Amino acid sequence: MGELVHMVSNKHAILVAAGIIFVLLQLGSIADVNGLQVGNQDILMTDMNIKATLGTDCDTSLIVQSRVQNIGISVKDYFDIRIDVRNIGVATAFLNATEVETTIIPQSNYMIVRIFPIAPIAAGASSTLFLNLTTQCLQERIGLTEDQTMYLNQLIYYIRPINEIHNLTFTTVLPAHAILQTGFSAPLFPNPSINYTDGQHSIFVWFSEQLLPGQEVAYIVKYGIPAAIVEIPDPPPISAMQLIPFGILFLLIGAVGVLFVERIPVIIKRFKTRTIITPVRLSKQEEDILSFLTKKGGSCSQREIYEELDMSQSLVSTILTSLEERKLIRRFREGRENMVHIMDDM
């Protein structure tokens, strides 16, 4: 009887182990379909140049050039590049000056561009990649200045590679006649390696020696565009049939307006007796941290904050989380440290 129980127990353990292995294999298959590899793809990208040319209408051209080397032991039928935008299109893609096929694999808040070489890339071999991408998600128009003369815009771009990158250069070309918004704290983050102008465009260049899978680098540029050069499309003409709903809407608004006027005395009476709730203000510690960031030019490491202000690490982390939820600051990972950056004009 004991031997029978032992055999049944072993059989149950084998079935459970087989079930776990099956689930893991299925998860691996799903990850591959979605363009996500477990670990590195054994691809090394060297001398990568990413150039973002910004248009006045928020269109952006993104050119990616790089040497792509297979550092694995097997041939590669494809490789992936992660682009941290919500939507993107591939205009052209070339490997060694030969046009190749690509496919876009959408993820939750970024896109995977999968490149298929004409012939598999052999172990140790390398190719030259050229990608011409387009997107409207790289820059954001915030609104007009108070004097209605400038449109305020900002670019926030992350690079989070799937494969290791050596010698990364990121270049941003602002729209024609755009200028940095010096009223903001730190309109450029991080400080560019080079900046220059071609007479019409301001150009900023950043350089990183190495970026590993799982690491990230973030770029922020806040700028203004003269309102006179921003083309706002004319609204399409309205037909007579389209005016009918507007007429009905105006009649309804008029009827509601009459009822509202009749209720004004009651509304005023209730308003006078209503308790006014004042908005929550910044605490003294929050003000101290924001003041310290401003003195540091708009950004510094999280470590500097708790060392200079003599606060505990946990307290600083809690306060920064609260400020980040209110979009007053933003934190970025840079190497082994968290960098804190003011997002609003303080």
C-alpha cells in the first residue's frame, strides 16, 4: 500500500512539473510573438546616430543609423529596435544599402520595430542599418503664451534599448525660428554635448559612450515657436444640413438659460451658505526641496537632496513621489542614481 501511494505521489509531481514547463514554453512563445526577447538578442549596435527633426505641426522625422553586429553563435533572421513613442510609421528601412522589410509590434506605451535582413546575419557578421521613421508623438504643444505671440512646446524622448549600444549620438533639430523657453527651469535636460545653429534651426547634440539593456536615457527640450509661423488649418465649410443641429442646440440652450435665470436667487442663497474649501498648499519640506532644485539649475540627484537638506532617504522619496504625482517634478534613472528634474516653471 505504501509503494502504491509513493507511485501516485511521484506521478502527480511529474504531471505538475510537466504543466509548469508547458506554461513557461507558452510564455516564451508569447514573448517572442510580441517582439520581446528573454534577455539580450546577442546584437551589438555601435556608432548609433538618432536624429529627430521636429516640424512646426508636431510631425517628427526620426532617422536611425547604426552598425549592427551579431555577437551570438547562431544566425539572426531578424532583430528588434525599441522606439519609446505611442505611434510610429516606417518610411524606409535599409541594411547595407538594400531595402528590407520591417514590421511594427505595438506594446503598452512603446513600439518595437522588427527588421528582417534579406539574408540571415551570420555569427560575428555586421551590417549597416538605416531607418527613416515618422511620428507625431515625440513633441507636445502646451499652448500659447499670455501675450499670444509664442506657442509653447516640449520634447520628452526616452531611449531604452533591447540590445547593447556603444557610442550613441542623439540629435534634435528644432523647428525653424524656434527658441528655448528660458523662463523654464532647465529647458534642456541633460546638458547637451554640442549645440549650434544652421541659421534657421537650433540644433542640440548629446553623446553617450554606452547604454546597456534595461538602462535608459531621457532627453527634454522646452521651446517656443512664433505664433505667426504656425499654420492653423481653416475649418471646412458648413453646409445647410449641418446648421440644423446647431439651431436645435441653440433652442435648447435658450430654454436652459431661461430656467437658470429663474433659479439665480436660489443659487445665490445656497452659494452664500456653502463652505469654501481651500486648496492644499505645499508643505515646508516640499518648498525646501523645490527651492533647492531651483538653486541647482532645475535638476540634481536624489542623493544630493537628502544629503544637503539633512533629510532621511525615505522622507525624501515620499515627498518626491507626492510632487511627481502633482507633475511638479519628474525623476529619471541615470546610471545608478535617480535624477530629479523640475517640470513646471517654478
